[in-house]
Amino acid sequence: MAYREFTDSKGVAWRAWSTVPEGRTVLNSDYERGWLTFDSGSEVRRLVPIPNGWEEAPEERLELMCRAATKAARQSGETVRREAADEEERTRGS
């Protein structure tokens, strides 16, 4: 899975990664095939479906995707940190 970091035009730093659920963990059918997660540390957003080519998209396009994403409730801080660390580790291992 890809992991990206970018800074938007307002100077906010964002992390973005694709999330694909395993098994029957999804409550809303819109999210069955996964979503693109954006996290600024103070805000989390989700975009469905995952846009094709987001991994190579220029930062300006990532910002547009982030703006189009729906604000999401933040998980517990520990869960978010663990997921982000796991994603970053997977990206570095590739």
C-alpha cells in the first residue's frame, strides 16, 4: 500500500494512505472496496472510492482529493498512531 505526505496550499501537512478492509469489517457498503485516508493530525478525512493513480498524483491533485473527502471521526490516538506507523513501515520496506 502506498503512503504519501504533502502540504496543502494553506500550509497544513497531510499524510495519505489507502485503506482496504479485510473480511466483513465494513459497516457502510460504500466503503467495501476501501477508501483513501487523509490525516493532518487534527483532522481525518476519507475519500471513496480510492482514486486511480493517487499514488503518483501531483500534490495539487492530492489537495483536491483531500478537499473532496468527507470528514471522519477520529479514532483513538493510539490506533491512529499505530496505523500510520504500520503504513510507513510497509512503505519503507517496499
